[in-house]
Amino acid sequence: MTVATPGPGPELGAAHFSSITLAPKEFAVIAARAGFASIGLRLHPAFPGAPFYELPVGSRSAQEFKAVADGEGIKVFDIEFFVIDESFVAACHEATVAAAANIGARRLSVCGDDRDGGRLATNLSEFCALAARYGMSVDIENMGWRTVRTFRDSVAVVNSCGAENAGILVDGIHFFRNGASVDELRPNAGKVKHVQFCDVRGPAPKTSEAMIAEARGGRLAPGEGELPLKDLWAATEHGTAISVEVPLVGSVDPEAHLKHLHESALGILKPDQ
């Protein structure tokens, strides 16, 4: 996922979840050929049993990945996904953070799931300090079934954390489905470092189970649902990273899927005539 600039020729990134069955090398190749400038990678499980890939520093797999990515001209933007819960210890994740830095990643993505707000802010601050030692930043994403449920919660924990390299990741579904509006984003736009485009139709789910089902299996390509993604984009600041996160469903060819997502996202970023 990569830095986008409002105006002609914005660069776009592809989240690994969009084709999570592809190993990093294959994902880099296919995403580059689909038109994306960068990718995000899952080097840490988003939840127990979730797929992820390891690229340890000094390993052959990391060296091969870097060679392939360089050859394709595609960069790594962020690494997913760390859950800051009551058992989180930043230092335990240093190997993954080092691996992320080794392949050129710029940011780490987290969610917050600790009811002790003070401890959550402290752990986020400590993770930011770890990331800073490797030249990276950390973005927190709200999710309806987590303690950091709303965009407002994300703003509060970033403010409490106090780290200069702490930011907010806005995912289209999680942002709008949990009650936020672009009017709420505008005064906090400077904190938003990364926006993920995805779409959805119908009424917002009410239960945690339904929210999870929609987030993991109900996403649509940008512009194919009802979310005001153009308004979301317009409310962000120049230089905000833009990526697309819509998982491949069924037997669709991964390259065709990513090309469709790239074209759909460009349609959101295209100025209205």
C-alpha cells in the first residue's frame, strides 16, 4: 500500500488480504502487473489461525522476495496485523518488525482490543518506540468488534499514546459501519496516514459475528456498493496513503481480480467532471 497524491496519476497499493493465498513473491508480481505501486503484507496473523507469511531477516525467502519486488518495481508499504490486547508485549514482536524494515516497509498496522485504556495507550506507545528504532510508524485501525471500535476511539488512543509516529488507518467499512462521517474525519485528517478503499451494500450489521462476517467475506470493489468513498478521499490530506482491500472470492483469477480492484479504485480517485 502506497502513498497517493490527489490529482493525476495517483499511486495505489493492494492489501495482502485481497489475495491472501498468494505468497509474498507471487503477490508482488501479480499486484505489480495489475498496476499497483506497492503492497501490504501479512507477516503476522490477524487472528488465531489466520494465514500469514514469514520473511525473517537474512533468510533466503526474504532475499528472494526483495529481488522479485525490485525486479517488478513494486514497494512494500505496510505490514499487518498486530492486535494490541491485554497480553501484548511490544518487545516480543521485534523479529517481525525487523523483518518488515528489512523488506522496506514503512508502516505497521494494529488494532486495539484492551479495555484498560491506559495500558492500551502505553502498549501502543511502546510499539511505536520499537517501530521508530527501525524507521517505521504505526497505524491503528478501528473495528466494530474490538475495544477500539470507532474512528473516535482511534483518535483518542493516538492522542493518549503521544507518539509522533502513531497514526490512524481508516478502512472504508470499519469507518462508516461504526458511525463515523467525513465531517468527523476532517478535523483529524492530519492523524489519518492510510485509507483503505472497499465497499459494501445494505444495512450495517449489529452483532460482532455479523461485523466479522461482512469485513472478511462481504467486501465489494470500490464503487460497487453504497459507501461515500469519494467524500472520504476528499476529506483526507495530501499525501495520505491509499490502498484497496477486497478479498478474492471463488475461482476468480487473482490477476484479473487485482486489475479490477485497481480500475475500481481509480474510478473513486478520478475527479468528477
